[in-house]
Amino acid sequence: MGVTKSACGDPAVGQAMLRGGATALADSRLANLAKLRAAGVRAPLWLLRASI
């Protein structure tokens, strides 16, 4: 799983992670996940949240 949070959900970074072997992408922000999906990323997307 590639985490795109540090790249602000940049689709190019997400695609590079997928080409490098990641099978899914994760981020802690819904807006970043929406950006990935809007850019055509079809891999599974996960929303990261810490439990308190």
C-alpha cells in the first residue's frame, strides 16, 4: 500500500507507487483521495485515521 499524504494526493506520485508494486493507495484526507479518483486512479483507496 502506498501512502500519498506526504505528496498531497498527487496523482503522478500515486501512479508511480502503483507502477512500483503498490496494490492500493491510502491518504488521511478525503480531498486527496477524491483527487486521485478524479485523475483516473482505479486502485483501491483507503482513508487513514488514527484511533483514539
